[in-house]
Amino acid sequence: MPHPNPNLRRAPVQQRSADRLARILDACAGLLDETGYEQLSTRDVALRAEVPIGSVYRFFSNKRALVEALALRNLDLYA
């Protein structure tokens, strides 16, 4: 069962918000694999996820919070 994610500024309520959050995290994972943490940017994540940059910041305060949320999601998948 997924744990509440303390890195989220706002938890998704509607399914479309949950889908958008999943796209953001998936985009982050792909870019992290391709570029590494130092080169990762929230702007590039938004472009890859095909969401406005404001959507990224609606859920995450910064790049670190985004990557930590991705790590927690991955732990929940394999725990």
C-alpha cells in the first residue's frame, strides 16, 4: 500500500491529477536516467511530461522534492 508522500505540496484528489502526477514522475525517471541529477531540471521534466511548469510546482517545491518523491514511489512499487 502506498505511503503518503511528504514531498508532495498537494496530494492529487481527482484521477486526472493523479495521472498528471504519474506522468511527471515518469518523465523525471527517464530524464534522471539520461542526464543525471545535476543536469535534471523541472523545466525539462515538464516538457517531457507534456504539462505546464506550474503543474510540476503545484506538486513539488523544487527538484530535490521531485526526485525524493520518485524514490518513494519506486520503494512503494517494490516493497
